[in-house]
Amino acid sequence: MLDDTLPHVVPLKGGSNFRDLGGYRTKDGRTVRRRTVFRSAHLGGLTGEDRVALVGLGVRTIVDLRGVSEAAETPHLIDGVGCRIVGAHIEPAVGDRIRNAMADGTATPHFMMELFTDHYRDYPHRCAPGFRTLFATLNDGTHRPLVFHCTAGKDRTGFASALLLTLLGVPWETVMEDYLRTNELWTGHIGRYPELDIDTRAAIIEARTPYLEAAFEVVRGDFGSPEAFAEKALGLDAAARERLRADLLEG
């Protein structure tokens, strides 16, 4: 569980869902190191005060999980932060299908649930190159402290965060709690999809337990375990995973 005394959520005026992945307890009683890895929604609306906050956190690297066009539409506002940006582009793949369903009247809660569940099932295979770039960057200590993000910090970022915490030994219940916190913290959905009914809209904008579970069912079913997935798909062998644990855990 998270130590509630930690400044787990970093409040930003021009962004949301920015939080420290540090402070979680692992199954063997260790703690994920604080102020080392952060997850976030996109950083295209940062204010001057927000950029000062990133400097205060010592952020060296931002890994952008958004697709190429998606990233170009909302570029980072990080002048003065002094960090590098690494593109680990994962095309979202669901946007066109959402728009088509809205246009032809087939947008229903069930359709959107199925769409996002299938989208998550796609992560371990189609999206592996982007996640491989993220973990290679993360495993290089010269890039930390590091922030990774997509647009909402919900789906691609949610899967990557869950995988990292799992590899570090954080219990699944806690991993899921971290994933679902997006529903409290992401404000970027406000005003989006006003033409949809509340249940259909919710299936799009919410982080939901079945979505993340679907991705990990593929990880375990097709690769054997998260550790095997990390080795076979992301290039993190046992030595690399142990180095990551040594760097990111304390206690």
C-alpha cells in the first residue's frame, strides 16, 4: 500500500494525473524509491509554475508514449526544464473506431467496453516496440528521474505502470489501485464526447479493471509471466530486471 504521508500526486495547473510511482510496498517488504519515476497525462499545457515544479523534481527525461501525429498536435511545453524527450511512439488505434461508432450510431457502452478490452489485449504484441523503448530508457540510470506519459496517462501509461510495479514485486491489488486512481486524477476528459450518453462516455474515459486484466491475461497466456514478457518482448533479461529492482527499490 501507499504511504499516505508521501506527496504521491504532484499538482499541476496545466496538467493532471502526474504522480510519483514511489512509495508502494513490495511483497517482500521493500519500497519503490521515491522521486525517481513518475507517470502523467500529456505535458502540453504546463504553466511556468508547473515547469518550476518539474525542475524541482530533478526530471531528466520525458518518455512520450503517444503516437507521432498525436504528439505533434499537443507538443510539450517544457522550456527551461532542461530535460530530454524520448519518443516511444504507440499509435492509439482506437480513436478512429470511436469516431466511426459515433458517426454511424453504434456507440454503446457494450461496444466501447469491447473496443477498449481488445485495445488492451493488443498492448503486449503490437505495442511492444514502444514499451521496449520506455523500459530501455528507464533501465539506464542516466535518464532518471524520468516521467512517462501518453495523452490521458490512463491506457498506455496505465499498462506500462502496472508492468513496472509488477516487475518490482508490488502486489497485484496495489497495482490495480494505482491504475484506477486515474479516475480520480485525470481531468483532461472534461468536455469531451458531450454527444454521448453517460454510460457510453464512461466506458471511454474511465480506467476499468477488466481492461488492465485483459492485457495481463495476454501477457501470461502468450508469454508465460510478466517476467517472461519483459525478457522476450522488451529485452529485459534476468540481469536487467535485477538491476532495475536494485535501482528502484529501497529497504
